[in-house]
Amino acid sequence: MTTEPVAAEDVFAALADPTRRRLLELLSQRGDATATELAGDLPVSRQAVVKHLVVLDGAGLVTGRRDGRERRYQVRPDALAATARWMNQVAAQWSSRLTAIKRLAESAEGS
Amino acid sequence: MNQDQVEQEIVIDAPIERVWAVLTESEYVGQWFGDGTPAPVDLRPGGIMRLDHGDHGAFPTKFVSVDPPCALSYRWASGFPGVVADEANSTLVEFTLSAEGGGTRLKVVESGFTTRAPSPNPSPDDTRESHEQGWAAVVGKLGELSEKLAV
């Protein structure tokens, strides 16, 4: 993989957890939400939601702003879009390696 | 269903044994992966294949299974140049070869992008049931959303 940004590693680690993936989905559906609101839709405590949001924030996947006594979170699409692009690059690199294998196998055939 | 992977395949107009040779022999590996110089290949489970990725460094990948001429897999610590791949730091690359007509279908799957890096905060509520929605689907879905939002 020729282009492996550190940010992608953080995104992968954040996405490895199913609760965090669910949180991202909920946030994208709602537009924005507080930890209390999100905990209402999940079988986990508000404290657990807060911890997950901190990880998502650290990976650049969500952003929070103060709203009274709580923070209101929303999805930051850039890091996800970058990760999707990175995965496409990985696939493209394999595609070109397979093409190289094909060329070698076919050209060496008659020799 | 694990969607944490990249897949590609190609049909090659050469016999399966020929494709296997290109996939595993030192001089060929150096050409389809590296800069053209032969790559050291210790072709056995646990053996090391040293992939030279130019400016990105050299990667001592480790074979997991060697089953000529049908299947080959190795671990690749692409985030850690110079470090021997193990289960914690690497992705798994699996090649599958199948005879098709007079040629060969070659498929490659690279998997384990989310599991190779230790999660900083392992979740106590991480249940198997909730794994059914893979992260790749979420990335895809939210990637689409992000494009809409960006407009």
C-alpha cells in the first residue's frame, strides 16, 4: 500500500467497534444528537456512549459543540470519505499487481 | 459476514501451474510487486517473503498457508516497514487460483484492516450479534452521505 495515512489507521480502529459504527449511523440519521439522546437508542449507558464518542472524535469521525450542559455531536464526513478513497486505492493497487502477474504469466508461456 | 476486506480478481490466459510460478518464484515476485530485483521467498508456512516497496520500505511478509497450485496466503504488516508480520500488526492476503477453460482465474483478498491495529478503547459491550453490519458498509453509506453534504 503506497499511501497509508496515519489517519486511516485511527479510522479503522474506531470503526472496529460495532457500537461505534451504530453511533455513526444514528448520528447520520439524526443530523446531530447528544450522548443522552444516543444512549436512548442503544442498549448501553450514557457513560459508554460518551467514551465511544471520544474515540470517534479522536479519529476525526465526529465533532461536538457545547449545547447547554451537554455536547451535541454530528458526523464529520471528511475522514470517512478519505477512508473510502483509501480502500479504493488499495483495491486499485491489487488490480495493477494482478495485471502484472497476468502479463508475466502470459508472456513467459511460450518461452 | 466480514466486509472488512478488499477483493480483486483476473482471468489469465496461462495454465494454473504457470500462474502459481509467477506468484511464488523469487524472480517473478520481484517484478509484480517490487522494483524488478528478485525477492527472497521462503515458500512454506511460517516462511518469510521479503517484499520491496521502494520508498515505502521492505516488508518481511509471513506465509500462513502454501497449497500449490490452488491457494497461497501471507500476512503483511503494511503499516510497519521492516517488521515481520504477525497476527496483531498485519492484514491477511489470500490468493486463490482455479483452472478455467485453458486459463486460470486468480483472486486476491486482503482482509483485517480494522483488527490489525489494537483498539485504544476495547468495548465491553462489543457483542457478536452486532457484527453483522460491517464497517465497510458504514463507510460506503456515510461516504455517500458526505458527498451529498459536501455539495
